[in-house]
Amino acid sequence: MVNRHSISMPFSGGKAPPWARLVGIILYIAITFGLAYSLEDILPRAAEIPLTLFESLAFLAFLGSAMILYYQPIPKVAKLILGILVLLLLMPALGLRNGYYLEVATQVGIFAALALGLNIVVGFAGLLDLGYVAFYAVGAYLWAFFGSTQAGLVLTSIKDFFPLGGEWFFLFLCLGVIVGGLAGILLGLPVLRLRGDYLAIVTLGFGEVIRVMVNNLDKPLNLTNGPQGISPIQRPPLFFMPLLQALGFDLEPRQIYPIYFYLLVILIALIVIFFTRRLDDSPIGRAWIAIREDELAAQAMGVPLVRTKLTAFAAGASFAGAMGVLFAAKQIFINPESFTLMQSIGVLAMVILGGMGSIPGVILGAILVTTLNLQILKALSDWLNAMRQAGTVLNLGFIQYAMKNLPVQLEPAKYERMVFGIVLVLMMIFRPEGVLPASRRKLEITANRETPPEAVSATPPVTGGGE
Amino acid sequence: MQTETVAPTRAVSRGIFSSQMLRTLFAPLGQLAIWTVGTAVVLSLVVLLLALIFRTSSSGVDRFTLVLSILPQVIVDSMVLGFVYAMIALGYTMVYGVLEFINFAHSEIFMIGAVVGAEVLISLSEAKALENFNPLLLILLIIAAGMAVSGLVAVVVERVAYRPLRNAPRLVPLISAIGVSFFLQDLVRMLESIWRNAFYRTYPDVPSFSQRISFGDTLDVSYKSIIVVVAAIVMLLALNYLVGATKIGKSIRAVAQNRATASLMGIDVDRAIALTFLVGGALGGAAGVLYGLRFSTINPYTGFIPGIKAFTAAVLGGIGNITGAMLGGIVLGFLETFGASYLSIFTEGAFGAEYKDILAFGILIIVLIFRPKGLLGEVVGERA
Amino acid sequence: MKGKRRIALLALALLLGLLVAACGPAPAAAPPAAATPKAAEPTKAPAAAAPSQKGTIKVVSVSPLSGAQSALGEQIKLGAQLAVEKFKKPIEDLGYTVVFEPQDDQASPDVGVAVAKKLVADADVVFVDGHLNSGVAIPSSEVYKDADLAMVSPANTNPKITDRNYANVSRIVGRDDVQGPAGAQFAINELKAKTVYIIHDKTAYGQGVAEFFRKEAEKLGAKVLGFEGTEEKANFDPIINPIKAANPDVVYFGGIYDQGGVLLKQMRDKQVKSIFIGPDGLDSSEIVKIAGPAVVGAYYTTVAGPPSAYPDAADFAKEFKSKYSKDVESFGMYGYDVMRIGLVAIESAIKANGGNKPTRKQVSSAVRAVKDFKGITGTINFNSKGDPTVAKYFVLKFDKAEYPGSVVKTLDVAAP
């Protein structure tokens, strides 16, 4: 990993000089932002025009600008400034205009951090973990328990302490890291001797065990309030409120909180990105990759197997723990329904869709899956539904179809998950290494192909790669 | 895939009835019987012993008589569930043996079998043809229908979603399988809601299946339970014959051992893999029909939980091992049923039936710690 | 590296293209942008064509439309849809286009909250008919509250929904802490049960109502032989075995018919003869289909009276059936009534606002101001919390394997 840019450099724009790239990227950001911001004013309102769909696509493109920026060989300062501009200024501006953008961006951030954590376990160390969401649940319930009156029900003698004040949130964010990591070690210790799919099924079991436990620990001792869930959970305090007022921003808490959480999520996501990048290049990161590639050989070379795997587990789990704390505070309410196997699978899908082991890939995976589920598929079904209600007749040239004849059984909103399934399969068939594969993995996959498809043969042999 | 011996390949040439042949075919049956009885005895002793130690509950109920009074019924129920798990587990284990990946969509193949069985039965019952049918023929018909459709769907899924990914990293087909799983669930729901305008399907009552044999107050066995167990045993024997003693089975085993070499030996690898999916899918379909018959209500999402359990069973038995999958299924069925039946009796409601999965997974983890390759697992070989 | 890059872009483009193409003939909609509106114009209702200038008003149903619970969620959606189709005219006459938007919350709190935020961000949305699950409704309504968006629940019986005293959150269904005790009183006072065994489905709804049942049963002196939760949908053998051994007078099931029906059937299969009682989750024609003859003798409590108690409901059921060729269930009726209340409230809010588009807050208070609304599930008035002031509770019994059962007892209970 001497130079991570030498092999995979999508969106690099050929051989254009840096200034042209700079202009290009600024234009790109401006255009996507402009579209996402003002499409609803530009486009006429008509059922036939999928306004929200275009909006969400423009928003996706805007989110992608951070990715593209990352790959541009332009001066670091320019990158930094543009990055700050996009993440800290333009995004909240979009959020003030349309709160849903901010919600999606926040969820993207949460899932990106989760996916990055899972990426350490699955992508770097090659350990298939199907119960990742358990650690997320541990973090979420940690804060939910102490940040609500729930703790008072158990620790009756010091009942008046609870709920802890919002300022404790930041301490618990750190505690989430520790507790998540501890949970990872506790699970890892007994099971890391297992290999491959045995490990997968044990982690899956562990995920279910945690979910069943939080669903049932309302008796004999009411720790989690069972299926009723815990609410209200304290939110971090708005300690900067006086500052804002002094600056002349007179916003209500309900307007500030979405932006506040967005910024918190971005901050944590950036920290997570920083750590994973450092880990990736560190000796331990290399040990992980060695284990992934060949356990026996790695062991023979002196890599301590259990300890290395444990660190991977603990590192991944600690990110999830911290994100869980944040999630609980953001949602105000949590119950076990948020921590199902499907969640684990969703995060895994992000990792693999984006490109296992590749940090930008995993982030892109999180962006794609989240916007797909929350925005694009919903916009699509809203649009089809609007056309049906307006009685639009689709004109395909050779066939005309009146949308209102669409039977209720085919209500578009009902088939969002089906479309997601199709997208997953197609993605895997046409791009098995992920959208933005890790350089090392890409080499491996192309080399493994017995009959290289055109895609591979078109690539000139890689010299001096990134290994 | 790991089968017990490679001997039957030689046996085939010496005629079907050689003693070695018979041994290969029926050895798993013996093993099955030993494990079933063994698990039943061990678990019964455990609960009875516990009941003797903690004899009276705080409310004065005699636990021993309580435990004993439902014990026969619990054992029978465990067996039924165990055989259903065993049949689903076979599909996972066969695919795993050949391709080394978790076919996540197998639970949907199972579900499709259950739905097809329901639709056939419902159509017959709507045509008032149910009474005139010979019960045995009816069973064979619905099982065959379930098997045919499920097997076919499994082959199509393999062709479309897995074959292009055969040389991709291990996790890629897994994600593809998850996609297929989502797709099939909603596809079945769509077809059912267009056709029937509802997607919860209930198996109609077939009078001849609903009869029961009662042994006093304590035990009560329905014909359906007997059908499930008998059909499962027949299927398992047939599978054993197919894999252990036919040319098809030989090609499947060869591909499982080493795909490249098998291909060099003139075996059509694609065909062998498709056959694996056909057989595994058909078994899953049959399991679906039996499941629906026994537990009566199904929907396009029923496959998920039994699928996870069956996969656990396959791992418990040693994944890739056919006999192991059967045993794993049976052991899991017993653990789950015993756990759910007795947990609340012993904990006085503090930990009830909802902890049965924790118990099952807990024991899975313990088994894997001491036998990392499962109950019967042999070394599957290192994977990258 | 050029080739590779192109593939990456191609894959992205393909993915997006697929998305647009996957759900139908999308490409056709873009080019004939000029043509389609023309084609659309004549199909619109002639009445709406003239004054429809003042803007769009969106009313929304949010319920699970995918996954196993979509059978219930779809009832809410279809009921709401029918209500909009039938009763949107007054608002359209005031000059607004009424758009009905069904949303899928996938029965998941996360998706529910995300959908809520999406709805809040769309200024045209003024009324929400949802959710199905209390576990989804509680966090989602926190979002609605921040935007004063009116939400009336057609299904959430959890006390917490209205106990938070949010001005924009109401419901037209009863409360678990009334329904559970009502069931217990009936079981113990009328059926003379001495021992009860309680099963619930481990959801916020099922466990909630079961716990209220237990409390009341214990208060009335009955012995609770067991209290079990299960997420199991098919195999109730291990649950039934201890019931059989305990042999209670009454088995109470807190949950929904897709489990309750199967449990009942398997109980009877196993010769458990105890009386079976459940809450309004069992109030569906499906339970008869699932349990078959086993359903005979079972009781359920509900707020939605049977068509015999509400003549209007019979007509509605007929219309629903002819329109969607499926039987209406209680959630369909509630979904329908909720949406009607919403439309009435929006209309009065527009009028109160001088014909201008009302704010969400105005709609929310107009909902609470609705007086003596004659719905098909009863006459509805809201109290200060948003509960219906007096709810009628029915106890019904299946005398034969036919839905609905016959009314055994009627109770008028004021909301606490």
C-alpha cells in the first residue's frame, strides 16, 4: 500500500491538468448542489414528472462529490477546503431547505461508520461476521439505559440520578467504544478458533442472542423494557445555543437538532475513517490482511492468530458501539426491532457492494444502499403512485398503458425490497469486486478469473501495483 | 461434500444388492436412529434429573410429575421438528459441499415448496376432489409438486445468480443469494396476491390426515406427524442412494472434492452443480410441503426462520456432511423443543420459551468450541 | 486504467438506469413530457379541472406494505385509499388537488422514522393515517410532533401513544389498558375462570395488552398459571405442551391472528380444551380461515363493532370487497375512518383559514375539534390526550366457523 492512488483511480478525469480538475470538481459540486437545492422550483409540478426521484438522484450525485473529491489529484488544501465546504456548509444548507436530505445524510454517516467497522472484520481480516448489529445494539442500549429513567427502575436506591443529563452523552460515546470493544472480545475469545462459515453462523447466533435478550430482559429484572422499548432517551445538550443566539441565529431546538446530529455523525465518521486508514497501513492491518489471505502462512510467519483476530473484532465492534450510543440519542426511542439480522445483512451488503477492504468503496456502498432504500426506491414508488392517481396514460409508442389500471396488488410501494434484491444480484454479477474495489483485491479477482471477461482483458497489465 | 465412504462407487459395478452397498445405504439410518434415541434419552434424563433436584416450585407444584407428564409428547414433537430441519439442512449442506458458500436463498426455495403444496391442496379442495383422493396418493402428489417446483427454481437461481459468480470471492455469491432471497419473497407474494388476493395460505384440512392416535392423556400423535417423519426418512434414504450409489452422485461428489480435477476427468461440472441444486432444492421443497402440512399456515416469509435454524443444524452436524446435516437437524429440533417446553417450568416464568433460541445457539457455540468441525465434521480443507 | 474507470462509471450508470427502468416503463415518461399531460388531462375528473389552482394537499397512509405484516398494513392503506377516493370532493371543490400517498414503513422503527422525516420535509403533507405497530408509531410521532403534523392512528393501542399528550397525535382505537382488563373481567366474572394461562407475541402491542390482562386477572383473584412470550409463527408445540399439563380454564393470547389462529388450531389439535380469548388483533376473517372449525367457541374483544352493530359498516364492507376483491378487516375499517376524519378536519381547517392552505398546526387542532364523527367503527370524539372519549368495547364469540362472531357483551368504557 505504498500509493493507494496508483491502481484504482475512478473519476480521475484522464490526464487533465490539476487546475482543470479543480474547475471541473467545483463545477460538479455547484451543479449537483444547485439541482438538489432548486429542482423543486425549476421543474413543473405534474404527476408525470418524477420530481422527488430526480431530486434524490441529484442528491446522490451531490453526496458522491465527496467521493470524487477524494480521488482527485489536486492540491490537498483545495481538497480540504472543498470537503469542508461540501460537508459542513452546503449539506446543512440543503438540510434547512429540505429536512429529509439531512436525515438521509445522517443515516448515510451512521451506516458508513458501521460499514467501516464491519469492513475491518470482513474486509481486512476476512472473518465473516453476520451478527455485527449486536454491538450496535449494545451501544444503543448502554445509553438508552442510563440516559432514560430505565436505570432508575433497576438501581432504585440511586433512582434520582437517572436519567443522566444530556452532557453525559459525550462520556457515553467514549464508553460505547469501550463497551462495544469489550463485547467484541467477549464474543471473539471463545469463537475465533473457528474458521470461515462456522464463525459466520456463531456470530449470526450471537446477534440473535443479543436481540432475543434485549427483547426479553424486562423480567426478571427490567433492564431493557422488552418489546415496549425505551423512551425518551436524553439528547446531547445544546451547549452552543447562547453562542448561536449571540451570532443572531434564532433557531428552535427542533431545527438545530437534525443539523447537530448530522455534524456529530460526520465528525465521528471522519474519526472512524481516519482510524481505519491508519489501521489499514499499520502492522496490525497487514497482519489482518495476511490472515485473510492465508491463515496458515500468516501463522507460520509469526502472526499471532487469536490476538490479531481479536483486535479486528474489537476494533470493528467498538465503532458499532459508539454509533449505537449516537443512534439511541438521535432516535429518542429504541426497541429490539432495530437490531434484527436484516440490519446486519444490510451493513454487510454495503461492505461488499462498495468493495471489501476498500475504505472509499465501503463509504460509497453505504451511500448507495442507504439512499437507495430511503430515497430513490421510495421516490420511484411515490412517482408511480402519483401517475396512477392522476390517471396518466403511459405512451411507449407501440403500447399505451393507463396507469390507473394498475391493480392494487402491484402497488409500487410494496415492491421496494424486491427491486433492492434485483439490484444486489445485478451488482454482484456485473461487478463482483464492488463498485470501488480495494486495489489489492481487484488484482486478486482479476487474476483468479479463469476466463477473463472483456472488462479485464481491456485493462493493460498492472505494473508496480500498490502492494 | 463429505460422505462416509467412497466404497459404493465400486459397489455399483457389482450389482445393486451387494452387502457393502446395503451397508452404505442403510448405515446412515442406523446412525440416525442412534442419535435420535441418544439425544432423546440424554435430554430426558437431564430434565428429569433437574426436576428431581428442584422438585417443588415456589407455588408448590410438583415439577417431577409435571415434567414427566408431558415428556412423551415433547419427544414426539422434537422428532417432527428435527426431521423438518434435517431435510432443509440437507439443501444447505449439499450446496456448501460443492460450492462452499451459504446459499441464503435456500430458505426461499423451502418456502416455495410450502406455497406450492398449499396451492395444490387448496385447488383440490376447491374442486371438491379432496375426499375422493387416496390419502397416500395425495401425499405423494403434493410432495412431488413441491419438489418439482422448488427443484426447478433452485436450478434457475443457480443458473442466473450464482453461476456467473463461481470464481468470485466467497462473499460475493452470498450477497447475490441475499438479493435472490429478497426477490423470491416478494415475487411469491406478488404472484399470490394477484392470483389469490392474499398471501397467507392455510393448508386445508384433509380428514384422513387429521386423525390421531392417542395413548392416554400423555401422548397424542397425529397422522401428520407420522407422515412427516416417514416421508423424511424415505427422502433421506433416497438421497443417500442417489449421492452414494449412482453415477450422478459420483459426479457430484467428485466436483465437491476437486472441481478442476473432476472437470479433467470428463465430468460436466456445470451439470453436476445444477444437479446438486436440483436435488437440494427438491428436498427443500419437500420439507416445505411437510412443514406446511404439519404447522398449517404459511406465507412468503415463513422460510426465513426455519432456514436459519436449518443452516445452524447443518453447521452443528458439520457442514458439507450429509449425515451430519441430518443429525444436526435432529439434535437442534430436540434442543429447541425441550428448551421451549421446559425452560419456563424450571425458571417459574422468569425465562420462558422465548429463550429457546439462546439455548440452541448457546449449545451450538459450545459444541463448536469443543468440536470445531461440528458433530460429524471432517476437515473440509482450507479456504482462502 | 481508462477501461477500468469506464466500467466503474458504466456500472453506476447501469445501476441508476436499472433503478429507473426496473419498476416499469419509465423512459417513456421523460420524452413525451409534452404529450403525456395532454393524455392525462381528459382522464381527470371534470370537477377538479376547473378550480384546482390553489395547490396540492397530500394525505398519507403509513403502514407496512412489505414483509409479513403487510397483510395488515395493506388493509390500512386500502381503507384510507377508499376514503380519499370517496370523500376528497369537498376539498377539491375548495380548489385543491388531493393526493393520496401510501408509504411503507416495513414495520421497522428505523424506516418509520425515516419515512416520517420524509413526510415532514414535504410541505404538502398535512395528515398521516398510521402506523400499524406501536413500536414504530412512538418514535415516528416524535418526528411528527416537531412539525405539528397531524397523525391519527388506526391501530396503535399502546397507552404511551397518547399518554405523552402531544397535540398532534390522536387515535380512534381503544387502549391496551382498557381492553386487556375488559377481557380479564369478562373471563373471570362472566366465564367464571379460576385459572388463566397467558401467551403473547413479544411485540409492544401483544405484550402490552397481555400484561394488563394479567394484572386485572390477578386483582380479580384468578390464578395465572403461566405467562409466556413467543415470536414463533408456526410451531407452537412446545408452548402448548405445558398448557396442556397445566390445564387452565382460560388461555389468553395477546397478539395478532396470524399467530393466534395457528396457536388456537394447534391447541385444539392437541386436545387442549381451555377457553380461548384474545384482543382485537384476532378480529379478522383470516382467523376463521386459519383455524377452521377450531375457532368455534373462541372469544375476542374489540372496539370495532361487527356490521350487525353498525349498519354502515356492512355497506362499507361490500364496497371494499367489490373494489379490492378482498374482505375488509378491522384495520381496513379503522384506516378508512381515520382518513375520513383527516379529510373532514382538513376541510374545516381550510374554511377556517379563509380558503387558504392551512398550516399543519391548524389541521392538527381541527382533528381534535372534530365532534361526534359518525364513523363505521362508532361515534368518535377526542379527549384532551387524543383518545376517543368513550369507546365501546365488544366481546364477541365465534358460535360457528364464520366471521364475525356474535356479540356476547358490550361495554362502554371512558378513556382513562
